[in-house]
Amino acid sequence: MRKTDQKLNSILRLTPRQEKALQKLRLITVRDLLLHFPFRYDDFSNIVTVSEDYIGQIITVEGTVSKIKSRRIFPRRMTVTEIFIQDSKGNTLRSVWFNQALSLSGIKEGMTIRVSGKLAIDQKYFSMSNPSFERAGRAATNTGCLVPVYPETDGITSKWIRWQMKNLLGYAAYLDDFVPEETRKKLHLFSFKSALKQIHFPDDAEKLLIAQKTFAFREMFLVQTKALQTKMAWDGKKAITIRSDGKAADDFLKSLPFELTGAQKKASLEISKDLGRPVPMNRLLNGDVGSGKTVVAAIAALETASSGHQAAIMAPTEVLARQHFESFCRIFKDHDFNIALLTGSYKLVSKKAAGSTRSSVEKLTRKNILEEISSGNIDIAIGTHALIQKDVDFKNLALVIIDEQHRFGVAQRSALQDETMELKDGNGSASRRTIPHLLTMTATPIPRTLAIAFFGSLELSILDEMPKNRKPITTKIAQPKQQKEIHDFIRNEAAKGRQAFIIFPFVEESKAMTEVKAAVSEHERLQREIFPELRLGLLHGKMKAKDKEEVMTQFKNKEYDILVSTSVVEVGIDIPNATVILIENAERFGLSQLHQFRGRVGRGEHQSYCFLFTDSASSERLRVLEETNDGFKISERDMELRGPGQFFGRVQSGLPDIAMENLANVKLIKISKEEAEAVLSKDPQLKKHPALRDALKKFQEDVHME
Ligand code: ADP
Ligand code: MG
């Protein structure tokens, strides 16, 4: 075991309370603590003798303790400790602390100490209230320097962490530095060890900055090296060439009730070209809700299936997989394709019987579906992640389409690609093996700059044009006091036969049960008190896929007028008759997510409305949703406001915070990518960079999907 993998509780004397607190902060090993970074620094580096010039400023004063007074204020059960010190010029400074008697008990008259805090003048003395302090003989840790302030929890103070950190920093020598020395020198970055020292105990502001740059670079370098490695492996593979004469696609397009948008045509052409090449496609289809990604995916599947190969389509949830299955069955009703749906709960196949023009849907067992897939009987297989598990053998899989929604994070993409590469096809002997073309689709637009910078290893097709027949959704930010008015509005729409969504922001998974209770009681309250004459359905995250499905089908069939839902409704369900969406506590969601919700309406012929309930304090941020329906504009704004992390899911991305913060730092990404290229071009197997190889392996394990 590495020294840095030792458990903190085995090398530190911890009280049970401290142990619990550390666990809460997820600080288990020495390494964890070393990588627990300050979130800010108190600048106590200005060491001076007291004078009127410094009043109101943060300073550090060193002096000899001349008097200590301690008293209790009984009614408030407080102790007040006063310590007077004389600085080198003989000025007196009075410091006052409340309830710090214990930690001050080591300070005695005659000692030299340092105090750091804001200087004030109080009656006749210079004074400080609750200053940070320590004995002057010690190295500056809590005073006299840039003092790190850590994320704390009850039981663990910053002061305690500083103290332990000082002692544990020596362990940094046992941590491998995976950034090649050459790279580090070229970019004037610190070694891992020095960077750790400087991030915890910076000598000065400049060194702190270099340390922060060093960590940002490390993370981004790892991400980029991983991406590049995957790309190199990918580019070295062969894919099945799908030659289409264009006729199948043309006929298909003629059969559609609409004409493709310019953006759809362009994307389709780009995909078609990629499919025709013997190297595997790796393309991201980046488009807004409702921009028509499904048809573009369908054309790719059509070309694949018409050329006698198989296509697989993967969705993040069962409900969505089911919807894709239905869309594809409908879209291809005039074709002879056999289409399968395979998820935990669904095992369906849609086939056309010989001589019949109509398809029928059959239920099969998982085993039977797998047989149909491996025999090549299935042309298009749709499902969840279950679809590309090791036990699924395709006969000649040539295209994998992943409808990403929010679920599949970015860092997992390379893991996913690795999995795609591992997919078996029936005739694949190792030497002449091909891998499928890969098309991923975003659920919501990712800012263009971010997509280009971050998905450097992907080709990009952008659907930035909405189908013409769309009526922009009217969006209004509403105060809680307007609730009645808006409830009346919903009632009115319902009277006209329309339907509505009411969304509550119960989102935290950790509070799943509370969420369910809250959703259930809101649904009851609305039904009983507000809309007694209407039919209200309920949807929440803890329902089984089948039940969710049932509720949504019922809503679709107009058995409900209103669907009360938690954020699970986000997955792209299509209810053309729904014209109103009301979102409670809208400020709890990001702009992109709100835009995504809003996309649940406005899918039919009627004018649609979105009401965002929020208190006035938060309404400014949401204003952009009133102003535009352009998802790309909204996501750019969202990135400015909340950083890029959200585009990749919260927990799922697997990226460390520091890399997240720097995702939008285009220059950093560029440099990291160049360095990754430099290293890998000279040493593709990383034989000379074992530390980097190990770090990548660990990175892969950390971000790998369960
Ligand atoms: P998303 O990009 O969110 O997956 P969909 O593919 O579900 O969007 O498309 C939304 C709706 O728009 C579907 O009902 C689809 O049939 C329709 N649609 C797609 N392309 C066009 C178009 N070019 N013109 C008109 N309607 C279109
Ligand atoms: Mg979609």
C-alpha cells in the first residue's frame, strides 16, 4: 500500500466527532486530505507595527503579551478574553475573543505572539476583535501569511486542518507526478509536490496562482490525454462502409409530412458521408429540444439497415427507449425493417409478417430477442445501456446511436467509446474486426465554443435551426401572488381541451423519499383545493418505469388534464396537446434545464405557454427565457452564469471540480490538448510515462459507468 493510501484514522489521533466529520467531508486517506483544497485565503501577510494608518485594514502584529484578562458574562454564558501585547515600537494592542478561553489557554504573559485581524480603535486602545493568533516562534500558519480557509464541517475547523496539513505535507513526496517533467518545465508549472505545498501554504500570491494553474493543467491534461488516446485507438479501427445510393433516403424523405430544415439536411449529409468511409464515424449531433434530431438519426439508421446491416439506438431511460421504439416503428411503417426494444422491462419486436403490409408488435423473452439480434433478424435494436452489454452479440452491427439526454456524462464518453469498441459482431475475428460508427446526440444544446473545445475528438453537427412550423412558446416569469390567475388560465385551457404540466423542483436524489412525499401531497392538494373538477396525474422519480410509462400514456391519451411532476418529466416525452407548463420555484433550476422543461410544450399546433414561478429576487436571471426561445443563446448565458459543469450532469461527469471550473477556459484546453498530443505522438503506449499510464487507468475507473 502506498503511504498516501493510509487511512487518516490510523495515523492521526481523532475524536469520534472528528472521525465522523472527516467522513462527511469524504476525507478518508492521507491523499484525500492532501487534495482537500482551500476555497479561499485570508490575506494576513501584511506584518506591521500598529498605527492609525492601518485602521480598518487587515494586518498582522507581533508583540509581547503584557496582560491577560478573562471574565465570564453570566447571563449570556460567555467568556471574554482580553490580551494586551506590546509591539516592537512599544505600541499597545488589545485583542478580544469571545468563547475562546480553551484555545487561548496556552498563551501566557511574557510570550511573543502574532495576531491577525482588522485593526480598530476602541476608546484609548488599538484593538482587534476575535483575531487569528499563534505563538511567534512557530512558522506562520494561522497568521502572518496567506492563510488557507477550508471547506469545514461541524467538528473540523480550518485551524485543525492547517495543523494536520502542515504535518502531512511530507507525504506529498509519495504521490506520483504524472505530468512529464519536460511539459512542466516548458509551461513553468510546479511539480505536484511543490504545487501541493503552495496551494495549502502559499509563499505569496504569485506562487499561489502558479499552484492553481498547475492543478488546473493537471486535470485538463489528463482529460485530454484520455480523449486523445481513445481517439487514436478509434482512428486505428476499421468500420463497415455503408454505401447508400441515396434512393432509400430520398423515398423516405418524400414520405415525411414535412421538409427537413437546412440544418437537418446538412447534418444528414455529414453523417451519410461518414458512414460511407471505412473508418468509424464519431460524431456529435448537437441540437435543441425539438430541433428534430430523431429524423436525422432515423435517416442514418435507414441507410444502415437498407444496406443490410444493423443499427442500435441507446437511450438513457426505459421510457425514452420506448418512445424511440414507437417513433421508429411509426417512421418506418412502410419499410420491412424488424425493430426490437430491449430494456429491463421491455422485450418487444415489431415485424412485418410475410405478405402483409402491416407490422405487428410481439413480446419476446430476453433470450429470444438476443437470438434474433445475433441471427441478424433484427435490423434496428433500441434500448437502454443494457443493449450494449457483453452478452449481446450483433450479427453485423454497423451503427450505434446514443441519445444522450443528461445522463451520459462527457467524461464517460470515452468509457462508452471503449465499450462500443468492445462490441462483438458475429463474424468478428480479432484481425478483421470492425467497430460500429458512433453518433451521439445531445438532449439540449451545448454552447458551441464549449463543444468545440471539449469534444475535440468528435466531429460536430449542429442543428441550430428550428422546423418552420414552430410557434414560439410564450414565457412569463410570475410571482407567487399571481398563482390564482395562472391556475385560472390553466382551467381555461383545459376547458378548450388542452393539457398542462405542473413541475415541482424536487430533485435531490438523496432526499428521494421526501421528494415522493412532497410530490404526493402537492398532487393531492392541487386536486382537492385548486382543480377539483379536473383530472390530475402524478409522476415522480421513485415510480417504476412501467408505472411512469402508464401515467404518461394516460396523459397522452387525455385521461388527465394536468400532469403534476417532479423533474423526471424532463426526458423527452412528446405530448402535442399540452399547451401550458407551470414551473414552481423556477430559480432552483438552471436556465438550460428550464428551457428543456419548456420544450415539453409547443409540440403541437396550438399556442403554448410557460410560467416560471419565482420570487422577485431571482427573476432577473430567468429573464433570458422570456426573451428568447433559442436554446443555444440560453445555454451560452447559462454557461456564463453557472459554469460549464451543468452541461455534463452533476455527479455523472466524474470530472474533478477544478477541471470543471476550467472547462470553459479555452486557452487551457488548447494547451492541454497540445501537450497531450506531444506526449502521445512520441510515446503512444506511454511506456516511458508509467505514472501517467496509472493515472489514466484510475481516471477511467473513476468515470466508468456502472
Ligand atoms: P428532438 O431534437 O428534441 O429529439 P424530435 O426529433 O423529437 O426533436 O422532433 C420534434 C418534433 O418535430 C417531432 O414531432 C418531429 O416529427 C418534428 N419535426 C422534425 N423535423 C421537422 C421538420 N423539418 N419540420 C417539421 N417538423 C419536424
Ligand atoms: Mg429527442
